[in-house]
Amino acid sequence: MAEALQNPIATQHVPAFITAPGETDVLMQVMAIILLLSVVGFGVLFFRLHTLPEQIAHRRHKLQFEIVAVLGLIALFTHMHIFWIAGLLLALIELPDFTTPLNRIAGSAEKMAGFKPGGGDVELPPEGSTGEPAEGVRDRAVKHGNHAAAKPEHAPARKELSHA
């Protein structure tokens, strides 16, 4: 049947990828499936690559995890890759822990002041807001161990000695 529909000028041998009229083009369907899988695969790879800094920061339990995630989103939506690089660098570097030494210093200062650990956060009402005289506020501060608040307001300034 293919020979009857063929143009008389055409060669007798037709390549396998050329289909007869009215038949299914198998090569086109295979290429459409390959193209679809390639586009989906490239998209998955693209999004996995964009979330790489966020995954690294999450796995290492970084404090700057949220910053890395926001930088990744900014890079994704603005197509400015410097944000992705900054997020990757933040995910890879170790930031020093400043909070532990500061908490230890605060705990030592509370211990020296006579407070229980974590009990140094004593809020004093502003003078005159409760109707108590200033001495009552100072007495309550001394009772709670806050001797700094018990000092008179207008203490005479000490003259600084020479550091020679």
C-alpha cells in the first residue's frame, strides 16, 4: 500500500522514521515523552539546587537557617544568583556562639549580686507611679537584692584617679 501512495519521483527505500500517511508517528511520540521527562527532570534539578543551602543549614542545625531560606527564595524569584551564593556561604560557615559566654557572664554577675540564677531580672516601677515615696522603692530593691537601684539618685561623682 505504501508503494501505491508514494510519489513516483521518490526513492524506493524510505527511512524507518518516515511514516505512511494516516499511521502513528512512533518516533514523534517517543521524542515527546523524552522531552517531557527532560523538562520535568531539569525543573526538579533546578529546584533541588536552589534549596541546597537551605538543606545544608537544616541538616547542620544552624542558627541562621531562616536567613539562608529567605536568601534562597530571593534568589529564586529575582534571578540574582548572588543571594544564592550568600545563602550557601552562610550555610557552610560556622558563626561563633556569642550567647553562651554572655549567658555565663550574666549568671556570674547574678551570683555575685546575690540573686538566684535567672532571678536578676527585677523590674522596678518608675518613681512616683505607685504613689510610694522613693525610699519605699529603694527598700524593696534592697530586699530583692538589687543594690544598684538602692543607690541615691544624686550621688556625688568620684574623681577619677590618674592611671599612671
